[in-house]
Amino acid sequence: MNEKSPKKIDHIGIAVSSIEEVLPFYVGSLKLRLLGIEEVPAQGVKVAFLGVGESKIELLEPLSSESPIAKFIEKRGEGLHHVALGVTDIRKRIKDIQENGVEMINHDPVPGAGGAQVAFLHPRSARGVLFEFCEKEEGAVPKG
């Protein structure tokens, strides 16, 4: 794997109106392991991480009607929101991808859940898919 390649799919983000209401499905029916729940005020969300092998599912609940997730749910309904790619040296990865003509939402990393540094690629550059670069220390998990 070349140094610019993502390490793995870190997580898949799913927008939900209420984590409390959907957790019984994910934990009870799908038998996924709840790793933790935390609020990320900088992103306007409450998140729950669920373990799936070496990857995770991230449930995203808006903290207010002004949250980007609230606006996403209002426009598109609950469901798949983004795919997060685990990367190393996120700043270099952002620079490299911009040099290849990819439009970024975040030109610099911002704080994400679980102590991660994240940056989103604009969906216009990815045929309508919202991708997130995610860099975090190995073994980091959400507070819960």
C-alpha cells in the first residue's frame, strides 16, 4: 500500500433522528457492539460508534436544528451519510488530493469524535458521495 492510500474504511456514518430510538436495532437485531457515545459540539452532533470487525458504524444525531446532520435529515431523510477513510498524515493527504483537483469542504483538519482529526471531501468531486478523511491514534475509541 502506498503512503497516500487510505489505511482502511474507518467507519460508515449514518444520520439518525435519535440514537436512543435506533440503538435497539443495531445492538439487539444486528448484534453490533456499542463502543461508546459522545457529543461533538464542534460538529453539532451526538455520535454512537458500533463495532463491525476492524471498522465501525457511526450513528450521527443532530444536537440542534442548525446542525448539518439535521439539515441532511430534513432534505434527504435518515440514512447513509458518509464513508470515512482512515489515513495517516491528514494534512499531507488534503494537500495531495487538492493538487489533483478534488474539492474539499475542510481545507484543514477539524476535531471529530474519538479524538480524531477529520476533513470532508466535497460530494461534487466524488459523484455525490461524501467522503471523510479520518486520522486518529491507534486504539482510540469514543468517550462513553
